[in-house]
Amino acid sequence: MLGSKLVIAEREGLQAQLVVYLDQIAALLDMMAVCNPGILIASGFDLTKERRGHARAKATAAARIAGDAESADGDSGTPS
């Protein structure tokens, strides 16, 4: 029973990290579209108006915090 809770928490963390990656890809595409607007059509992304909710912003913030915690754990073995 505890294992399923851990799997769900891990899945939610991975989903939040995926949102961060997709936001980064979208930002890069926006920058590239300044020089070449046709790149947006070729990207395959939906070009409709973006409708973000508060849940997505919270998920993105949670993923960033989780990523920062993981990188801090990796640095804990080095002396300060």
C-alpha cells in the first residue's frame, strides 16, 4: 500500500518536470520564431492561444523545487 503512494508521488514529480522541459522548449521556439516565423508551423505545436491555469504554475514551481533539492543532495558530499 505504501509502495503505490511512492509511485504516485514519483509520477507527479516526473510530470511536473516534463512541464518544465516543455516550457523550456516553447521558450526556445519563441526565440527562434523571431528570425524564422515558419519554425512554429514546422514544430508541430498547437498555435492556439495559451490557457494556463494556476495548477500548472504550481506544478512547475514544485518541479523546480524538487530539481533544486536533488542537485543539493548531489553536492552534499563535497566539503564547503
